[in-house]
Amino acid sequence: MAHKDITRRDFLKVMGVGTTATAAALCGCTTEKAKEAETTPETVPSEGMTYRTTPSTGDKVSILGYGCMRWPRLQEPAKDGNVIDQNAVNELIDYAIEHGVNLFDTSPIYVQGWSEKSTGIALKRHPREKFYISTKLSNMHNYSREASLEMYHNSFTNLQVDYIDYYLLHSVGGGDGMGLLKKRYFDNGILDFLLEERKKGKIRNLGFSYHGDVKVFDYMLSLHDEIKWDFVLIQMNYLDWQHAKANNPSNTNAEYLYEELTKRGIPVMIMEPLLGGRLAKVPDHIVARLKQREPEKSIASWAFRFCGTYENVLTVLSGMTYMEHLQDNIRTYSPLKPLTEEELQFLKETADLMIQYPTIPCTDCKYCMPCPYGIDIPGVFWHYNKCLNEGYIVNEGNKKYRDARKAFLVGYDRSVPKLRQANHCIGCGQCIPLCPQRINIPQKLHHIDDYVESLKHKG
């Protein structure tokens, strides 16, 4: 197969607006039994949002933070190439601020590089004291001093602000771990520069987001006495609390990360409280288990209550693409009702049940995209995980084998175009160092392709 170098522009043309591996797109596997209403008709409270205090600056931060990695997209890119639906973003941000959400987290690389600008346009319409901005130095691909400084200064321009409230060294621990960390932030003098910017007030709080090598995490914490990290962003949810290593031995359990930060008095920001949506789209028997306890509450609310229960959590970031997601999360946190010890044990047992289903720990971040061979990597993983959760990963001993086989294959073709499916992976490995979940992506794609081929030939 000839190598095809696909540029980001070409990729967007082919995909329309990029991958759309959302639950709505993954048709073909869903049964009536699996459909679960994520919202309830109860009123969305306009007051009562829970706030936590940042020790270094005294900021009163909403425990619900707005993650800006999954903004609504246009059907076709705008003339300037922007793929984001600005009107929809404006509406979501206006509603969030009206209901007490005041922290918005973005990055120069989110949404094909358009998130910062779109977020800045929406927030500029509000008084500066009404919101806190969080963004990152996402210099994974070009970590020269010049490129890093350019990215830093561009964030101020795109966000239309004079200072940044929360600034992060992005995805610390990724790639080859310590080696890449030193190249991105130490050898080029960028960390020293950012510390000076904090002294000047251009950065009000400085921290880092952690993915990957726990040795890097421990090393960064060893610098705390000297640097005084103001906060750290980690992946934390009730499945990763004790089972992060079950999905990938290279991952670190959230319990360890949280406790190490808490020992040092470093506030915790949380990403992926729903594991890229996986904890809102759980297997049917888990839906029944959770609904038996709280029939009027959404499945997602359990995950958000879990995160908020821990007192050293400053804010829980959620990428709320749709208004109903925002409204549901506002209900959960206005005010937060912390989980009891008995409920925490119930969720622990729920996680123990869920880990028996070997889903692929993809969070749909799209850092692996575009694939040089055009594969919709997140879309393939989403379809596989969705069908696994709903009982449509089949074997010949299954009484409903024929129906399940058809449901998987039809749904696969509907949700992922044939030219973007797993069989086009040649194992080049370019995606592996880009994945914050440290997934061996080619290995998983080949496994799924083998499974698809087995279904095709066992009809």
C-alpha cells in the first residue's frame, strides 16, 4: 500500500468537520433497552453552584469547569477554516456563566487549533471578573524556545486577555517521559520564563497536566518546594481511581495521584470525569444498577458527584458539547451533594463490575488525528466500545449471534466510512506517542479488524 501523507486541511475536507465519533453517530448497535435519558425534566437551578477556593490567589472557582476541547462544530468549515459553531459556543458560555460556571479550560491545539479563539470571542462579551481562563503550553510537536514563546503569546491574542488565570505545562509524562519533558520545558528555558511571567502577574496560577509516566509525575512533585505548583490537572474518575492500570499497565491509578497532591497541599483539577463519555454510556446492567439507586438522576451524575466528593478537588472539567449536558451537570453541582461512604463503596463495586468489560480506554481527544492513512481512530474505538457495552461483541455460542453479528457490522459501516476503518492501518506507529492514554493504537486496530473479518466470514 502506497504511503499517503494527509495534511490537516485534506483531512478536514474528507471528514467534513473532523471525526464525529459521538454516541449519536454510532448507530446500528443501540437497542431500546440501552437508551438512557441523560437529563430529567427538573428545573435547572440558577443559583447554588458549589465553589472551591484556590489557596494561592483566593479565587472562588466553580466546581464545574467548562472544558473547551469539544465545542459544537459547523457542518462545513467557515471561510477562514474555523470548524467551530461560534453561535452555539456563545449560547453555551452565556448559559454557563448565568448559572455560576466561571472557569473555562482550553488549549492552542484543541478543535484543530480553533478552541482558544472561539472561547475568547465568547468570553469577551462578559466582564473579565466574571470568569477564569485556563490554557496550556501545548508544545508537543515543536518545543524550540522560539516556537514555545510564540505559542504562549498567541494564547493572549486568541483569548483577548491581558493575563491568564491558570496556565499549564501540557501533557507532562507523555511521549518518552522524562526525555521529552526536559526538551519541552527545561532545556529550552521555558519553565524559567513561565515562572518569571507568574511573578509579573501575566500568569496568576501555574501548574501542569499529567499523562503517562508516573516517574515524571513524581519528579514534578519533587520540585514543588522550589517551584510551588499552584494546581495540577489529572485524570480522575471512579473507574480510574483504582483500575487505571487494568486498561493499560502504563497508566497510574487516580487514587495515588490525588493522594500525593493532597499530601503537598496542591489543589487538583480533574479531566475526563466521564472517561471521554464512557461513564455516561455504561453497559445495560450497570445502567440498571445505578438507576435502581437514583432513578431520577442521570448516569453521568454519579461520576461527577464522585469527583466533587473529594475536598482537594478545585474544579471538574467537562467537555459539554450540548446544552442538555451542561444543564445536567449544573443540576449535579448546584449544590453538590457529596457521596456518602456507603455510596463510595457502591461505586467502587460498580467499577469492579465494569472492569470485567475490556473496553479500549480511548477518551476521544483526537490527539492521534489525522492518521496519515485516513483512519478514523476514535470512531473505530467508539463503535467497538459501544457495542461491547451493549452486548454486541459476539461469539458463536451467543444465542443471538446472528442478530448481534449483523448489528455490529451494520453499525460499523454506518458510523465509520469504509475508507476510514481499521483494516487500513499498516502499523506505522505514528499515533502511539501522541496518545495520552498510552494505548498501543495499531495493536488495538488490528485486533478490531481481525474481529470484523471473523464476523464477515462466519455469517
